[in-house]
Amino acid sequence: MIKRSFFKIVTVSLLMIVSFAGCSFSAEPEELERLIMQAKEANPLISAAEERVIQAQGALQEAGAKMGPKFGVGVAGIWPRDRIIPIDGLPLGFGNVYVAAAGFVQTIYAGGSLIASKEAAQLAIDTAKAEKERISQTVANSVSIAYYNWRRACAKKAVAEEALKLAKDHLGRAEKLFVSGVVARGDVLRSKVAVADAELALIRSDNAVDLSLTALERAVGSRPEVTETADAATGYVPSPEALSDRESNIKAAYENRLEIKMYDLMSRRANKIAKAAEGRLLPQIMAAGAIMNAGNDFFPSGNEEAVLSLIGTWTIYDSNEASAKTKQARAQAREFLHLIDDMKNTIKMEVTNAELDLRSSISRLEVARRQTAESEEDYRIAVRRYEEQVGTNLEMLDARLALTKSRTEAVDAYYDILIAEANLRCSMGK
């Protein structure tokens, strides 16, 4: 049933949209794709996500640096006024004393804490990249929705312009009949009121176009370059996601949604942090070496002395500090696993809502298309009846209002389909 409905939409949507949407677009996919690419470069949310990736990369570099050697040099000078106290290694005959040294420190074993910290930093990078990709998907969906809403506003403006034209045509018709003495002056006055109503509707529609363009600019992150044309809009072609059953879409969403991947990465990262905290309670072994020299000349040389040492420390008791950090990290890891389950429920609801909205919009479009055709025929008959004076002015006005309403309903249904499908793709992680 659903598939048959989709193929019906493909064949009738072009006819329906062209009939009442004078504001349409000749290259929708290319234009929308260009706006999405523009948003990926200009939207501040994506830029902020990229900065978080860079921060995570810096944290990984810092964690890796802690595993490498540290080299340093130092120079010291002593200028005593009257030195009578000997300095170790220097005779009393020395006046000014200069010391120069170069050395290194290298961690040999840290209980696995440094390795775990580096692995946690790598998982943080993967999380930041997944977050950036999901934000890009969300921004792309926001741009699509804003773009379709702008097109909807343009189509409604075209409907309002056509309604104003019909109202003015009827006013001219009523004035001619009034001059001929066929109808009362009340028909002319009611027709003028109808023209004023149509003008107000057009003003509101024009304002809605400007507001929707502002919303599109907000979604893109910079001023969008879009052009209204009089070309016919292409018909709706259902995507594979729209043609798939709900269970398949939900299963695909579980596999594709990056939030699930992010929570999994954050859970694993928390476990690595716990492992790093536990490692600090194990023995810590470092190697250090230096070359030193001292003398009364700057720069001292000739009596260099090499020193190599092995340093070991072991924290026997730290007032349960490491245990507390481990407990926090383990609990955080379990928290993220629970959030995965909650996210699956959220994903299921989002996919279901998007699919239901899509089905409802398709049904509404079919009804609105039929209603539009019937309203056009009813309006044509009402015009003829009024001209032949077998119909009333009220019937004429009602027929025009019904035609305008049916055209507006068709516009809403069409763009609700496009928005619902965009939401469906986004809810599936695409």
C-alpha cells in the first residue's frame, strides 16, 4: 500500500505543484547540496566541533610526551665576596664558581598508567571526530529543513498572489454587473473586502518568505545564495529509506547513529582512565643521567663528570585517592552504557515519528491533490453561475476561498513530505 502511494506521488506531484506554485526551483538537489557544503564551511557549530578535535589531538600529544625522555641543560654561578667556606669539589683558591650540567630523565615503568592515559586520549579523539560528524549531519538536516520551509513560503506566496488575482478578477466582474444594474452594490463591497483580505494574506506571505530566508541563513551560517525562478519543480522521488519498512530503518539507525558510537567510546575511555589511576599505585621507575662540570671560569670545561641513576618510588598509601578516582571512572563507564540503551529508545522514537509523519504527509498530499482539482472545477462553475446570475456572490467567494485553501494544503503536504524524509534520514544517521 505504501509503495503504491509513493509511485502515485511521483506521477502527480509535478502536476500539482506546477498548478499552484508559481515560485519554484529548477535545480533543487544541486542548490540544496551547495547550501549544505556552504554550511559545513561556515556553520559555527561545525567549526567548534573541529576545535574540539584539535584539543583532543593536543591531549594525545601531551599523553605521548609523558612517555618520552626529558632533556635539559643548566648553568649556575656563585660570586662570593670573601669565600672562606669550602665548596664541595672546589678548593678555597677559587673565587667565582660556575657550574654547568646537561641531563635527561626517562620513565621506564609507571604501572601502565601512561599507556592507559595515551589510549584514553586516542579514544577521546575518536569521540570528538564522531561528534563532529554527527554535528555535520544535524547541520545538514537543519539546512534541508530551513531550505524546504523557505520554498514552502515561496509557494504559499505564489498561492496568495494567485488568490489576489482571482479576487481582483471577481471585483471587476462584480463592478461590471453592478454598472449594468444586474447585481446590488453589496456584491461590489463584499468583493472589495475579499480583495483587501487577499492583499493582507499576500503581505503575510511575503513576510514569511523573508523570515524563512533568515532562518535559512541561520542554519547555513552565512548568507545563502538562492534564487527564485519560474521553472517547474521536480516531483518527489522516494528514497530507499522511505521505501523500507520501519524495523529495517530502526536496525540501520542502531548501526549508523554516531551517538551510540560516541557513548561506547566514552565508556571505554572511562575504563582506561580507571586503569591509569590504578597504575599510579604500582611501582614507578625512572632513569636519569647528567654530565656536570664546575670551575672558576665561564664556561667550565675539562673536568666533566658523568652521573647515571635509577630512581624507584612506590606509593604504599595515598589515603584512597587513586581508589576514589578509579571508582568514579568505573561508574562513569557504566553510566555511558546505560545512556546507550536510552539512546536506542530515543532513536527508535525518532525513526518512528519521522516515518509516521512521512506516511501522513503522503496521504494528505493525495487528498489535497484531489481536493485542488475539485476546487478548481467548483470555482469554474461558480464563476459561470455568477455571470449567468443563477449563482450568488457568496457562493463565488466561498469557492475562491476553498480553492485557495486546497492549494495551500497541497503546498504544506508536499513540503511536509520532504521535511519528514529529511528527518527520517537524519534519524538513521545519514
